[in-house]
Amino acid sequence: MRLLLYYVVLLGSSYVISTYGPHQRAQMTGDILLGGLFPIHFGVASKDQDLAARPESTQCVRFNFRGFRWLQAMIFAIDEINNSSTLLPNITLGYRIFDTCNTVSKALEATLSFVAQNKIDSLNLDEFCNCTDHIPSTIAVVGAAGSAVSTAVANLLGLFYIPQISYASSSRLLSNKNQYKSFMRTIPTDEYQATAMADIIEHFQWNWVIAVASDDDYGRPGIEKFEKEMEERDICIHLNELISQYFEDHEIKALADRIENSTAKVIVVFASGPDIEPLIKEMVRRNITDRIWLASEAWASSSLIAKPEYLDVVAGTIGFALKSGRIPSFKKFLQNVQPKKDSHNEFVREFWEETFNCYLEDSPRLQESENGSTSFRPLCTGEEDITSVETPYLDYTHLRISYNVYVAVYSIAQALQDILTCTPGHGLFANNSCADIKKMEAWQVLKQLRHLNYTNSMGEKMCFDENADLAANYTIINWHRSAEDGSVVFEEVGYYNMHVKRGAKLFIDKTKILWNGYSSEVPFSNCSEDCEPGTRKGIIDSMPTCCFECTECSDGEYSNHKDASVCTKCPNNSWSNGNHTFCFVKEIEFLSWTEPFGIALAICAVLGIVLTAFVMGVFVRFRNTPIVKATNRELSYVLLFSLICCFSSSLIFIGEPQDWTCRLRQPAFGISFVLCISCILVKTNRVLLVFEAKIPTSLHRKWWGLNLQFLLVFLCTFVQVMICVVWLYNAPPSSYKNHDIDEIIFITCNEGSVMALGFLIGYTCLLAAICFFFAFKSRKLPENFTEAKFITFSMLIFFIVWISFIPAYFSTYGKFVSAVEVIAILASSFGMLACIFFNKFHQSQLLGLYFGLYFKIH
């Protein structure tokens, strides 16, 4: 069994080595070996394997200058560590670095070589072969770049607990430590990036966007998280599309058609540069320049997309870039690269040929060119000046991924340093033991990395969290066109801090942003036009919530900002203006002392009081005259006093209603009128009895004297008083603000009980009816005695007024209710005053009749 396993591992090892020739790796031996996986090419050539013969390894195409710079960052960091006297002294780090070609298959081929070598060492197969010159085990791997590639690599490396530190794989799925046991990274997870993208869209008040994601483990989880964030913010995604660099032309054109026909102007892209490039090319071909691109960190600074020929389409792109770092002396290291000097790095030769568009003398591609299989290029010596050409390789102004690679290598070195300096009894392993750096295994390095905590040379604290991620922030960049040469300039316009409270995470300097490369006005990307203040968003059937129609707010409601979802109801004391943009305080109305109508009613009431007082003064002045004595002087005083009270009670109805005035005015009116009518009733009945009695006996004079008259007046009035007392006790009236009218608040009196008011007026009318009956019976009195007739007239006026009052009272509202009652009180009071007393001043010729009547009674 052991022999069989040895054979299988040897086959895997030999296969990996044979697949990767001398031009496909960078390798340097050392005491401890680190692995590296970098996308030196953007992809592989499409080739249909019909399996008619043994399949050949696919060829990598399109050289990636940035990927080569990342590889150089790893080599530079290892050289620095090997030359350090404090970090891993007397220990040399070596490396084996492979090209993943940005594909899973190539990455797994490289990973098999790491795993196979480690397995050979663990099997102790010295008895079967001479392994004295074998390559040491790979104790850690730096890479890979793409999340989809890292996912496949992590599954394989995790089986053997070989630590893997990625510098550019941000998929949130990789934070699952149950599945990816040995995976770590120096780049933030997309969990934060999706939230940051949604925050930017919300910041610019867009609600109608297109989402495009690569069809892999990077794009799908990222866009899934983005969708959830958008749902929480009520922002709609019009199109949700997947894309890949391996899409057929017709698929790319169909996707471009859908984007071109969409009304959404913002395109959110979770994809790498190679995946989005075919779509960008098609958009350039169609000259679609009115879109705003929101780029994830995977392509936000990609040299594959950031080309001058693409700027008409992608200028103004808002992208998330990783925090840049500083690597001292790295610039000089990059400039010193040469094919003859870097024999351990076979990628340098291809880099040189691609940079200078030439072939080195011993290049295998030179022979292909001579055979006509590749395009012709001139020869180059390998000693050309690298600084004389424009290349993304030398773009070291913002080192982001390169710095992540640098940090990853130093993190591994620091973990090895912790193992080297470990004191027995204080280690991380069983019984607090330490690992032996000469015999250590990959899983021990993984354990040490999980507990890593150090400060690097830049003063930054480095430690991995529970998900083996390093905390970091994003820089927000805007793609500008250089005024000098038309190239792409990544202008920093803000940042996103993941570790502060919500609302303060995002900062954007809008003054630095150029939309579509030239405009400072924020583009419009909403399904519907903004609803102006005074309107609200109305739902459109079968359309997303972001698509709406603007509906004017109802009366009494307002909205004072754009795109209001609902109109706000004005407070009770306010009403909306004509445009429904704000509420104004309602006008408060009541029967005021200062308004013309109130003044007129008050003058009438005062005039009635003055006239009544004048009549009373005349009666008092001439109290001993026969005509005053003949009118039942004492009862006339009470009658005049009650009329003064009637006129006075009307004044209580004028002015702002208060609780006390509301409780006083109806009883005052009711009692005053009952007192008045009781007096008239007693007078009328007394005159009728006198004239009907054939012989006025002493019994008549005794029982129909003043005492009995006042007793009857008191009893009639007492009934009304009791009605008022019961009313005030059970349902007292109170001041009430009536908000039913749109723009006015009427302050009125809530009578408490309409039934009680009905009893009050009904009892008054009952007495008036009895009085009218007696007065009517007195119509056959002597011709010259007309007082009963005038009483009849006064009661007719009273009935006409109060019968008219009932429908008028219930059909009016607000201050007019009080006005109607005041008019009724004044009209009936003036009627009684005029009919009963004013005629007296024209009846002096009846003095003898009154005088005789007076003496007949007394």
C-alpha cells in the first residue's frame, strides 16, 4: 500500500513538473520554502479538446504586467528578509512561484506540486529513492488572486493544513473556516464592499441600477450580498446579469443590448478585469457613453480596463481601491529587473519581450515567429532601459495588491520568527511546547499564523481576526482623463471606514468627482422622476417599488422634501397650503368683540339694556302716578329687570368661549326669559281674572295679591333653575375647538347635552304658549284696554323667532351658531319690550281706566 501511494504521489509530482517547464516558474532554493500563485497571464487560449490524442496543456495568453509586479513584490520581500539580521537570522527563505493564468485548472496544477512534495516528505521514502537533492516542503503559499481560483486552491491545501494567504481574494465565502481551514488573507472581505457599494448608491440618491457579476465564487456571493443591502434600502436592481471572459460573442452582444435598452444609468460590477473586458469592448464599439460604472476592487484599478481607448465609456468610474502602502526601495528593485540578472525568474523573459515588443535571442517564441505561427517582432538584447517605456509594471504610485503581497510574506516570516524564538513552556502546542523550526510542518505554521500579532516596519499592527481576515479600509477612486497624455488617472475622492458607526463610514468629496470624465453634475439613475415637494410617490401596478407616479398630497397633508413616500398629516391646529408643501396655523374664529358682526350685536344688546333701563327709570320716576300704579308697578319692575337680564345674557355669547362662559350663557338666557315670561303670564292672567269676575270679592283680592303673584313667578322660574342645575351637574357645557373646517378652527361651546338645551327652550316656549293662550282669551276686554293684545303680539313674535331659531341653529356652524342665538334673544327681547311697554307712552288717555281698575282691585 505504501508503495502504491508513493507511486501515485510520484506520478502527480512528475506530472506537475513536466507541465511547468523552465519558462513557467520562478524558483529559488532555501532552508524554508514558500509557494506563490500569481496571475502572470489573464487567461488561457480557447481550445476544443476532441481527445483524438493525448490532451496538451492549455496555453496561457495575454501577459499581465500588474500580476508580474505582484510576483516581484513577493521576491522583493523574501530578499529583504534573507538580508535581515534580525528577522530569521541564519535561515534562508526560498520560493516556488507559479502562474495561475487566472484559471482554476492552472492553479490546481501548481498546487498539486506543493501538495505532492509535502506528501513525499511526510512518507519518509528515503529507502526507496535518493532524496538528498529534493526540494524542501512548501510550508505556506502566498496566493491566489481571484476568489474563484483561491477557492479551488484552498480546498486542496486545506486537506493538508498548508497555510494559504491570499492578497486579492475577497469573496465572503472564503471566511467560512469550517470549509476553508487553512485560508487567510490580507484583503478585506466583500461582506464590507457590498455594503459600501450600496451606501454609495444611497449617498447619490440612485434607486435604479444594473448589477453585473462574474460567474464564479467572487462575483456570485458579492452580488448576492449587494442585493440584500439594496433591499434593505428600497433600491431596485433593474438587471441582474452574470458575465465571464469565456462568454461567446452573441452572449456579450445580448447583454450589451439589455444594458443599452435599460433606463438605469448606473452599472455595478462585481468582476475581475478579464471578465468585464469583453463587455467594455462591446460598449466601446457601440459608443455607449452615458453610463456610470461602479467598480469592485477586483477591477477598480485594472490595467486591462484602464486604457485610453476605453475612456469614452469608462471615464467617471467610481471604484473601490484597497488601502495603499509604502514599500521602501521597491521602485529601484522593479527598475533593476533584467533577463540576464534574474535567471531564477523565468517570467522575466516573457515580461521583457512583451514590454519591448521583441524577442530575446534564445526565446522559444522566436522559433514560432520564424515558422509563421506568431507575429514578427524584432530581436532585443535584454539590456534595454526599462524606465524608457510606459508600462503598468512600473506604476508604483499606489501600491495596493503589491503591498498586500508584501504583508503576506512578512506575516509568514513573523510566524516563523515566533517559532524560532519560542521559549519551551510558552508555546502554542501540546503542553505549551514549541515547534522545531528545522523539523516543523505546515500545520504548525498555520497555528502560529492564527495567533500572529505584530507591528510591521511601517508601524501598522498586524493580526488576523477569527475569520483569518486582516482589517482594512477602502479608498474610493474616480477615473479621470489625464490632460497631458490622455491616460487614466485614479483620483482619490473619498474613503470607506468599516470600523466606525453607521452613517459615518462613507466620506466622498463631490467636488473632486468628474462624471463621464467631464461633468460635475450627479447623473440621474432613477426609475421615475423625482416627486416634488407637495406630492408623494404612488404605486404603479406590476412595477417595482422604485417606479412610481407622483400623486398630489390630499388637503390637510403636506410633504416638504422630494420623493416623499407618504404625505404627513398636518397637526390639528394647522392646514396645508395650496401647494401642500407646508402647514400654516389655522385661523381661529369665534364671535369676536372686534369684528363688525359682533360689534353690531353688542350695540343692539347694549341698546336694549339702555332702553329697558330708561323705561325702568321712567317707571321709578313716575311710580306714584295712576298709570304706573295701574300696570302693576312691582311686577313691572321685575319684568323690566328680567328684560335687562335677557339683553345682558346675549353679551355672554360674544367673545372667545371659555368653560365658564359656556356654562353660564344658556342658563342665564333660559332663566332670564322664564322670569320675563312668568311675569307676563301672571300679569295677563291677573287682568283676565279681574275682568271676568263679576264681583271682585275680598277673597279675590286676598289670593290674587302681590304675594301670590311673586310666588307664581318664583315657582315658574324655579323649575327652569332646576333644569339648569341638573344640566350643569350631569353634562356641563365646555369650550370646544372644532377642527372639521379645513382652514379654520372654530371655538364654540359644546353644550354637553342637546336634550337639556331642548328642555330649557321647550319649557320657555311652554310658558310662552300658556301666556299666549291667556292673552288670546283677553281679546274681548273693553275696547280701550289693549295691553292683552300687545302681549299677544309679543308672544307671536317670540314664537316666530324661536321656531325659526331651531332649524337655523342646527344648520349653521362655528361662530354663526352663537350669532343665531344672540339674534333670537335680541329679537324676542325687543319684541316684548316694544309690545308691552312702549305703547304705554302713547296711552295717557287711558289713565282714568287704569286708575279705576287700580282702585277696583285694591
